[in-house]
Amino acid sequence: MNKIQNQIRPTFPFTAVIGQEDMKLALILNVIDPQIGGVMIMGDRGTGKSTTIRAIIDLLPEIEVVIGDLFNSHISNYDLMSSDVRSQIEQGDDLSTHFIKVPMIDLPLGATEDRLCGTIDIEKALNEGIKSFEPGLLAKANRGILYVDEVNLLDDHLVDILLDAAASGWNTVEREGISIRHPSRFVLVGSGNPEEGELRPQLLDRFGMHAEIRTVKDPSLRVKIVEQRSDFDKDPFSCINKFRDQQNDLKNKIISAQNRLPGIKIDYDLKIKISEICGLLNVDGLRGDIVTNRAAKAFAAYEGRDDVNIEDVKKVISLCLSHRLRKDPLETVDSGDKVDEVADKILRISNPY
């Protein structure tokens, strides 16, 4: 057992992370409903962004994949399987599957487009008539999480590719008239330090949610965070065992929310209020409306209810809209506070009691 433990890099427990509630909630809602569109997490260095993002994996149930497939193909969902697997199923082949941990794929800053998208072996295709594909990170991330640290320093062209794949759920590689298309459905998580530059507004808008985190100021809380991390570094497996029950409780809550999500309803009048808020805030396009509706449903499912209420909307709306507001350099009010102020006003009118 000790030998196995030494081979596995331990992950800091998600439930052991102190504070940073907005970041944790945004991550949880995105794994409940990946169609929310991912999350961008901006904050100071050393605020636990990477630690928290990597920790979410341990809360997710294992996924069933076709053995030997390069794309983590689902055995029955056509939208989550490669063309090869689909062909084999249509031919009546008996495919073997096994369960794996949800993949967490890191995109390094120096990655090339080929590394991200994959490459086609043209020589083999021309000489042997075989489509030989070397999968990239978008293939490996299918049905998982793709994490980009310092995404604000990543080349805009690569960010465009990432966001297109995340939105469509597919990646297409074309070279010399040869085309390969494969599923690439993942939760895109980006993190960065605002001091090193912001993402262009057009790109930032395409992230479903945005969480801004700051360094904890309270001295006693800082000491608690330091002690927690020191305990983990000293004996990670004792720390993991200490939080095992909390981890299992949260994992079960997430699984229950994933199962409950398809049946969640949101009242038409509440949809109108969400769109009214977006209109008053001059949010461009309809992404803000769509994401807020999705996030509110995911939060209702997370809370174990079947209908979205006003408090659900209040809880998520700043995370969904604050990064979509047009920035005024002379504005002194924080964009998150501005969203909350308008939301409180509109939602209070709809529920005066």
C-alpha cells in the first residue's frame, strides 16, 4: 500500500480549502453542468487558484470509456464518442470498457497549435491510405477538465481554438485536404494574475463564469491556511483521511445534483427578470442571459431543489455577468457590486415581500 501511495501524487482536499467561496462555487457549478461554459479565475499570486482547481477532480465520479480509444469515448452517447467507436458499434462489434478518473489536462504556456489540436501523418495517409492521427490535448481532455494557468498570457489564437472547441464540443484538424474530427467536450478552466494583463473582452465574454479572488487579510485566517498547508505537506495522507467524510459528502451532493439537473425548472417571470438585469447592465449579446439561467439551475440542483428561486439567481448572477460589463476606466464601483446592486433592485421588485 505504501508503495502505491508513493507512486500517486496526493491532491490537497477540495473541502480543506479555506475561503475563496466564489471560486469553489463556480468550479462546482461547472462540473454539475459543463454547458455553463467554463470559468476564468483571476487573483493574486499564492491565493490557492491552482490548488483548488486541481482538487475538484477528486470529487467527480469515474467515467466509463472504451478501452484503447484515444478520445475517452462513451459507450452509448454518440456526442461523446469517436467516429471509429461509432463505426464499430454500428457494425455490431462488442467493445470492452473500463472506468477511469475524470481527466485533468494541463495546457502549458509554450504549447503549439499541433500540441493542442493534434497532428495528421500526411506521409502515411498518402503512401498507405490510412488516416493516422496523433491526438492533442483537446482529445485527451474529452469528458474532463482542461486547465490553463496564466491564460491571459496565452496566445490569442490558441485561446480562440480552446473556446471554439469548448463551445462546440468538437475539434477538427485539417491538413492537405485530409480532415479528422473528434469529440472534445470539457470544462475549460483558466486562471491568471490581473497584474500580468487581462484577456481581451471578446475572449473573456466567452467564459461562462468569472471569479475574482483576493489575498486573505484576516491574520487568524491566514494562520489557519498556513497551518492547513503545512499539515498537508508534512503528512498528505493523514490530511486526506481527516477530510475524507467531507469529501465524500460533497462528492455525493455533486453526483445528486448532476442527476437532478435535467428536471430543474425556472419560472418564465424569473427568466424575464434575468434578461431585464442583463439589459439594464448593457450586457452585449445573450450569453449572459443563457449562462445565468444555466448556473441558477445548477445551483438549485446543488441545493437539492427542483425549481429555481430568486435566491439562486442572486447567488450566481455576479459570477455570470461581472466580466461582461463594459469597463469604464473612470468607474469606481466594482463590476461585481454593480451587478449585485441592479439584481437586488429588479429581484426585489418581483418579490416585494
